[in-house]
Amino acid sequence: MPVGTSRVALWLMPTPRHREQIRAVIEGLAATYSSYGHQVPVFEPHATLCTGTLPDGDLAELSSQVDAFCARQRQVVLAASKGSIPRQRKGRWSQFLFIPFGMDGVPPEMRDIAALRSAFPVLRDPSLATDAETGEVMPHVSLLYHDGPSDFPGIASEVGRNYVLPDPVVFDEVQVVMPRSGDWRDILSGQGPASSWDAVHTRSLAQATETAANTSPGPRAR
């Protein structure tokens, strides 16, 4: 990372109702699988809009660009990819267990690097959320971060049996998040996001139309 810059991510945050439902899964899995002698972290539910680096002192400029994006972007509604909840990437700590979404409803800035750079020109080396194995754009919400010796066999089936996840998921905020030490992997310490990641700016997306709001269903058992 260049001197004078900080790592940064822009997160889409679920509505309070959906955030609570997804957080229940994250907390439940952390409580269950931390018993294996490896602390599994708890973190805020989110879908990464992008990551990049930010020149020191340019947080106000990025916040202004985020505010402009939120002013023109209505709530984002993403449905899970058919037959793929949840998905696991063994050996990929940040995508160890996650919900992948289809591309319908994904904002241009979340699927196209040119649109991303146009919306947030202050970011250096901006990157889209991609599949760690294929490199393809893949909007997703992580359920468990893990970098320990076990791959927790059967965990994906357990989520399907024991938890209810919202589908689709409605997102109504953008957060700007930075790793406190500059290293995203610090979350794996098990101390929680409050000690490793900082949300430095939050902005609500424009209100959805009445039609969109009325057609956003609640949770569906899987």
C-alpha cells in the first residue's frame, strides 16, 4: 500500500430488519464454531460495494462522493443466486461462507469498474467485489470469516437447517469502513469489528418508491 494512503471499503448495509436477521446467523455460527479452539469473529452484515485505497486527508472528499451516490441511488434489492445458499470458499478467509446474489438490481458502480471510478474518483486502485476463485463480479453477504485449521464440514447444510435468511435482501445505507491497523485480516483476531474496523461515514440511500417498498418481501425459510 502506498505511503500516505489508507485501505477503505464502501459497504451496502441491509435494512434494520434484514440486518438483524443476518446478524443472528453470524452470531450463531460464531458461538458454535468458536468452540473448536479458534475464535470466529462477529461482524456487521454487509455487501461490499467496492474496496480501494484513500489518500490521507481525503476522507471528507470521499464522504461527499458517497453522499452524492446515495442521493441518486434508491434502495438496493438483491436476490440470492438460485440453488447457492450458502456457498463456501475453503481457504478464502473473507469468503469462507457467504450468500451470493444474482446481478439483477445491482447498481452500475457495483458491477462496472468504469462506473465505479466515475462515482468515486478519489479512490485509488478501486476494486469490485469478486469471487475469490473465479475473479468474476459477485455481490455477496458473508456469514462467517475463518482462517483456522478446520474447514467445518457440513456448515453450509447447518445454516439451511437451523436459520432463516431474508431473500431478497434490501439495502438502505452505505458505510465507509477502514481497518484500524490497515489490515482487514485483523478481524480474525476474534476481538470484533469495534477493535479492528471503523465505520467512519454512513449515509442513507434515497427512499425506495412505494411500489418497490411494497414488493420487498420478508424472510423466507430455506
